[in-house]
Amino acid sequence: TLLARRSALPAGGPASMSEAVAVERLSPEAAPPAAPFPRALRLGEGPPTSFLPRIPRDDASWSMALREARDGASRPPPPYLEALVRRQEAMGAGKRAAANARKLLDGEAVAVVTGQQPGLLGGPIMNLQKAAAALSLARRLDGLEGVPVVPVFWVASEDHDVLEADRLVVLARDGRVRRRALGIRPDGRSLMHVPVPTASAEALLEDLAEILPDTPRTRDALERCRLGGARTFASWGLQCMLAWLGDSGLVIVEPEHLLPFAADALARLVEEGPSIRAAVNETGRALRAAGLPAPLRMDDEDLPLFLRERPDGPRRRALLDVSGRLRASGTDVVRSAEEVAASIRSNPLLASGDVVGRVFVQDRMLPVLAYVAGPTEIAYHAQVRAAHEAVALRYPLALPRPDATWVDAKADRAARAFGM
């Protein structure tokens, strides 16, 4: 943590700017309070480290982690990776992103992965903090032990929580916080299937032009967020996020383009679902007994996935009773678990993972070295790790995303003038 403070100016005469500022580098112990899991993982000690692997501290320990990931991580099917390379080029993610996707196709690379649901105009700033963390670590480790390391952002567009995604918080020109939304009504469909209400989107941009400071940067930002060819909520949010990231080299993974290749990973969420549920709940009890957060709890019939009646239809929770009969919530159609697993293998677009199952699909479809997570997210990874072990699936490292205060260009210039 970097802390800057203004020192008292010397009496009786001018002082240089550098004399008026003290810059201190604080250890994690002295930093502001943090959630239990991020704090413990940064320190390398504390009860949470009993539930998640410690973060490597030097090149030697990172080299070991890289070798383990290279040798033990899942390898995606080449047809998907070929499609991933083409997709980077088609969406305008940049030449560096396409080049990094080709490293995955070559078969030796591992990935530093992060992700988030697509949000209105690109989502909250934490999306960029997560992306920055993945980019930074991948660049630092790339080539260590001769292993290419690629940054990946998983756009969780299969999520159907429109009310969470459809919101925007800005600081208006009058200094007040303003909240805005498109007003999309939830209907259970994934964000990748929810169309953008064009009139509402254009009205939102016009409204922002009125309430935000009238500066060239504001006008540039709003121009970058024009709808263009985006037709769904997810594609518009991704378009805006890419506008801020530029050609950073971040490989974008979209479930819409991945799920057709993930038939086995999705079907296994049915077959292994009871074991996953038991491990998640058992570890939750152990976390609570240790005085730690346990965000996940799966009900007695829950499986870690949702089902659809058609590829673009509403998501419904998959429920499996003790007799092996499976149905989707809100429906009366009952089938065996074997029938549903076979149906998913035949048409994987009829299923998608929930908050737990998504991680299993990710770790079976990508060679993941580490995942960058937010404070609550990293707490539930302790439960997800136990579920991985229950079904003999390798679990990658979990890393807390950086906490940051974002400043504009004027503040950055002032800081640099002070030698910071």
C-alpha cells in the first residue's frame, strides 16, 4: 500500500514540492483493514490459509506453481482454441489478445484468469482492477520456466441477474452521486440473450452528457459507448470494457462461444453434482466454525447448474432428489440424471453452470494457473476448492484482486510532479 501525506511546510521560506510530501510504503500488516481471506493470503498466515493455497512469494515458488499448472492443468479442445483466436479478432480485442490466444492453442501456455458479469457501460471499476491484476501477473510470469503465461477475462454473460448488472453509478458535475439503469425487466434469460433496449440506451447516453462534466474526456467516453453493432446487454457491456482496455493482450472468453465445446464439463456437473454439493456445505460448516465467512450454501436438491428448455430460454435451477429424479425448478417434467446428462452432451447450450459450476467449467476448459477474485468471491473459492478435491479435479491458485483508488489524468500529473 502506498500512502502519501502532506508534511508541514518549513516556516520562513519556500519549500520544494518534494520536501512537502512524504511517501511511505506500508506492509500488509499496517495497511487498512481488509476482508479475512485477502488479508491472510497477502500475509501468508492466518486461519484462511488452511482452506486456500498460499500465494507464491518469489520466483522459485512461482516456478514450481508454473510447472505444476503446465503439467496438471486441463487442456482445451483445439477446435475451441481455434475459435477463440478468431473471436479475439472479430470482437476487436486487439492483435496482442489474438497472439495470446494462439499461445494457448500451441499447448504449452497457462492462464491467469479473472472475470465478472458484464455490466452497464462496461460495469463497475472493479472489473478493470481485476483485468489489471491478471495482465500484471501474466506479464511478470510470462516465460518463467519457459512457460508462456496468458491473461484471460471470463465474461460471465450466462448470468441472468439483470437487476445486478443493469445499474450505473457516476459522479455528476454538481458533485452528487447519480444512479442510472436501463430498466430491463428480468425474465430469467442470460445476459448474453437479453436484447439492449435501443431507445433506453440512447436516452441514457444523452442523460449522461447532461449530468457529467462537459469535458473532452466525457465526450470521448460517451462516444466510445455508442451502441454500434452491439445487440445484447452482454455484448454492449463487453464493447465498452474493451474500449477502456485497448490492445492490452487480455484474452476474452465468452460462454456464448465456449459452451458448444463444453458438453462434457457441463454434463459432469449433473453426474458429480451431489459430491460437489456435499463438499461445498461441509466446508461451509468448517469455515463458520473457524469464524470465517462461508458465502455458499446449496440446498438438499440443488445441482451446480441451470437448465434451459431452448438455447436462448430462461435458466432454471437443476434439482435432483434422493431417488435420482431430476427436474428444472418451476417445471413438472421429471427425468433421470442419466437422461439429462446425455441431453446436455447432445446439446450443451441447454445448460450453464451456477456460481459454483461455472468455476468447474472454467477449470476443465482452460489451463488455469491462478484466478483473481474479489473479497467475497475469494471466500467462496475455499468451498469450491474442497469441491474440486471431492471429484479429483485440480484446483488452481486463488489470488485477491488489488484494491485501488483510481485518479484522473490531472491528479496523476500532480502526483508525478511530487515525484510519486
